[in-house]
Amino acid sequence: MRIEGRVVGPFQENTWLVVDEVTNRAALVDPGDEGDEVLRMLDASGATLDAIWVTHGHLDHIGAIAAVRRAHPEVPIWLHPDDLPLYGEGSIRAAQYYGVPFEPPPAPDRTLAEGARVTLGSLAFDVWHVPGHAPGHVIFHGHGVVLGGDLLFAGSIGRTDLPLADGAAMQRSLARLAGLPAASIVYPGHGPETTIGEELASNPFLRGTAHPIRR
């Protein structure tokens, strides 16, 4: 497995490309902005795109989906249904509020759910529904990695003061995440990669000594 990333857009969001090196199939996780740059990353990888996996529906995680789908119209978009309000009208309103360009994405084609498993060539990832930052937030974990969206960052966590966020749910989701093996590598929606072990040792939010962030 190979994971490549690009930092895109005014919110400095991480778009991840996961490639199964056995079959050369790929998935894009949260193509958030700068569609041309995301497509260049895909083209440079030489892999065939199989899917777009969306951890949650905030505008900074979905802003390049429309561009990717124009170039790859057959590729399905996967989203948890609880995030449809954010993925649709919510992101349009948020873009207007922040004053940033935003092209609404096409409707999702596939449904993510707790306990599901998504496959990519010879790889398989378990889907966990981890609400808090967003009601339909999910993570993908397997093969020693966590594609974590805005659940956990290096030294911090996703905000819980946004529309439809839930601080109590965030605490439960973080507690669940903390049970993964310490060596698990976390590829977050913003900031550098980290591990569960590093965050258990140093991140007060994962250790349970602080409340979820409200700004």
C-alpha cells in the first residue's frame, strides 16, 4: 500500500490518495479543493481510480469532488447518510459564510455505515461511524493505518462548535479510537501524520484530560 497526500485550499486540508500496489487501484479520500492539483497527483501515481471516500461532508473536504467526477464520471462517491445535510446545502452556506469559491459535488452513489468494509484491490478497510465533529463522520482503518478525517489531529482534535457537531459524541468517538494499536498511523484531515501512541502520550484530548475544542 502507498499513501500520498496534498495540502489543498484555504483551509489547508489534506487530500489522501491510497494506492494498492498489487493491483494499482486507488481511492481518493476527501478531495477537498484544487481539483486540478488533485488530478495531477492521481495522474502522476499511474493508478486507476476506483472510488472517492468521504470522511464527512464539510466543504473543505469535498470541494474537489466535482472536478474529479468530471474527469472520472464512473467513479462512485461514498458518504455516510447522516452527513447529507452538510454535504449539500450546508456546504453551500458555509462557502458563502467564509467567502470562498465552492463547486457543489454530485450526489453520493454509495452509502457508508458502521461495520461496513470497503475494498481497494487487494486491500480492505473497516468503516467506523465516529460522530462528534460531524454527525456522519467516519474513519477508515486497516493495514496499520487510520484515514481519520477531522476526528484526531497531531496534538488536537476536530472542532465541536460547528453546526450539527456534538461534543459528547466526540468524546465517545475519541475513546473508541484510543483503543486501536499504538503503532497505528493516523492520516488526518489537517496537519501532519501521527500515531495513536504518540497522541495517547501527548494529546490531552485523546487522554481525556480536556474537553473537545469549542471556539
